[in-house]
Amino acid sequence: MDLDGIIQVSIGQFYGIEINDFAVTVAKTVLWIAESQMMKETEDVVHMSLDFLPLKSYANITESNALQLDRESVVPKHKLNYIMGNPPFVGARMMGSAQKTM
């Protein structure tokens, strides 16, 4: 069965930039767990067993400073539909001008 018609979202479509190496590892692990759970639920919908282990997808999480990295080096703009991000946790009054323009 061709899963491309069934599965329309994959972890390969998600990209991230994280400065902390431990957080990068955690993010990749969480995406792999989410993929495993998604595949299990897909099995229930299509009523067939899917061979998805070992997980083959690559989590596109880049270890770098998002304020300094050329984001085009992570994913080209033309491939993006949505951009989401976490705000700095220091608060608006303590943000530098570079953080406010992002």
C-alpha cells in the first residue's frame, strides 16, 4: 500500500534550531516518539500492519543560535508554510534589539 496518500504529515517536514545540545537530542527523540505514535494510530485507521521500525526518518533539528544562523541554510524559504518559535524567556524589557527584530 502506498502510504504517501494516507500520511500527509511526517517528522521530515519539521525543522528546528536549538542552541542547547541536550535540547537538540530531546527534540529529536520527541519527534521520533511522535512518529512512532502516529504510525501506530495510522495502523488502526488503515486496518493493516505498517513496517515502520526501526524509525528511519531524520529529525531536522539543527544545533545553533537561531539569531546568528542563516535560516536558509536549514530550510529554504520556498519550502515553508508556517514558522513558529518560542520567545526569549528574559522578557521584552531585557531583550536586545536583535531579539526584537526577529
